[in-house]
Amino acid sequence: MEKQVKAALASRKYGDALPYTTQLINHCTDSMKCLGYRLEALVGLNKVGEAIEYTTKVQSQFMENAEFLYWRGKLMVYNSNPDKGKQYIREALNHDPDNVSYQKAWRNLVKLEKLKKEGTDAFQTGNFKEAVERFTECLELDPLNVQYNSTVLYNRACAFLKMSQQSEALADLNEALRLNDEYVKALVKRAEIFQLQKNFDEWVRDLERVKQLEPGMPNLNQRLKEAKLELKKSKRKDYYKILEVAQSATEDEIKKAYKRQALKWHPDKHSSGEEEQRLYADKMFKDIGEAYSVLSDQQKKLRYDQGADIEELDNPGAGHGFHGDPNEIFQMFFGGGGGGGGFSHGGQSHGHGGPGFSFRF
């Protein structure tokens, strides 16, 4: 059974190891080695509090045992109490000064503090590359130090962001939150990245999680409102994208963009194409007309920018939406005198109903 426990722990399958450790302890109630297996499994499952409670219950039995003092010290460190942890590990070394594991644990504690300070100092002086290097070294010292590692991952993510390395920062924040899913600062920082990436669903999801954990955070409600508005807007047709203009475009720029896009996608220009191409051109032509009808109307444009649903733009009470004929808008720009001639494309006439107009591509 001990063989299975050691194999599971070595492969970090802590959930598999834990039941075996219970059986081992039941058979060897005085074995500190078996107790150590159980503590390692609990820590690996991020159950540091449970591991501390367990050591407290058996403290009177093992208090003079160097291995127990070593584990008790590590648990204090993992529970964000490094000073107390140092005391226990120092005491373990006093009992067994030649023990390599205790010596390594002590050196790592000293090194952790040194590297983290160096990383923080480098970050504060703008040397972000060095900060990443120091924080990376920190993460290599003790994979079981979950709380500490989640903090270091957050710090490294901030350094990555300063170097405009969003993907690396996002990976670090994801890992920090895997280690500690209630890490509010990491949630807020990840939400900022999702905002930059226009990943509105995840932006909203992270801020809603923050609200669950820390509802009184300043400006949180305003930020969540903004995120939900952007998510709502992202579900609509993007009229600016359709016309290929910026939101700050002037009335004249919008008109020019309409002319350019309407000529590009007029159905008659694609009448000889495959059916899929003709259908796509028809859709684009309609969307271009719809986009112009909204963005050329200052009131509709303002309400669209504020997040109104497209269906509300024509009549907010009735919720009608755009039902106009895109050819009418096209005629307004390119239409000619009547005669019922229709649209001229390379000399061939295509009737569209209504006043005739002529334009050669």
C-alpha cells in the first residue's frame, strides 16, 4: 500500500493518494512517515487548513518529532505565516541538523523572500524583464506553496502586461485562479485583459465573480454595468464594422463609406456569381443600407451608441426595427430620372421597382 501512495504522490495524483494514507495511518498509528504522506496529499489538494487541524490534533503525540516539526513549519508557510513556519523548521533542524530536507526547506524560505523582494524591486524600477525572471525562479522552489505561488503568478502577470505580453499574462492569471479561485485581485486583472481583448462574456463573468466575493469594491457596480452594456452591444450587428468606419466618423465620412460599400455589394454586381455569393451580396447590401439608415440619423446613432437594441431604434415603443428597402437609399445617392429603366450594369438593365436609375460600375 505504501508503494501505491508514493507512486500517486510522485505523479501528483493527490486525490488517489489520500484514501491510501488513511488506511496506512490506521495500521501504523505511531508512524510519522505515514502522517507525512497524508499531509502531503492534503496540501496537494489545497486543503492546508484541514492539514493544520490534523497536525493540531496529534501535536501532543509528535511534538518532539523532527519530521512533525518540519511539516508543521511547512504548513504555517503554506498558510501565509512564514515567520511561524521558520520557527518550526528551525526547531526541526535543531533536532536533526544533518537532515537534507530540513536544510533545503530552510534555504528555500530564505531564497523565496530574497527573490520575491528582488522581483518586486525590479518591477517598481521598470525592469520588467528582470522581474519576470525573479518571479519565475520563485515559482520553481516549491510547487506545493499554493497561496504564495498564486501571488507570484499574479505579480509575474503584471510584469508581462507591462511588456505588452497579454497571452503570457492571461496564462499566469488563469493558473493563479486555478490555485486560488477566490483571488479577487487576479479576477480583476484578468477582467481587464478580457476587456482589452473585447471578450465581453468573460469580462462580465469575472466581474460578477468579484461581486460575489467582494461586493463592496469601489466602482465595481459601474464597471460591471459598463461590461454588460458592451456585451449587449457586441450581440448586435456592428454598423461601424459593416460600413468600415470608426465610431467617431463624421457625417460626410459615413456618406462616403456608404457609397463605397453599396457599390461594392450591390446585388447586380454579383448577379452572375454562384448562388452563395449572390445571397451573401444581398445580405451585405441590406446590412449596408440598414447601417446607413441608423448612423446617418443623429438620434438613432446616439441611441445605438448607448446600447439600444436594433429593434428599438425605429420605434422604442413598438420595437419595430429596420424594414426599409435598401434600394431606396441607393437611389437617393445614385438614382437618375425615371423611365422605369432600372439599374444599368455594363449595359444590361435590371429592374428594382420604383423610380429608375442608372449607374455603371
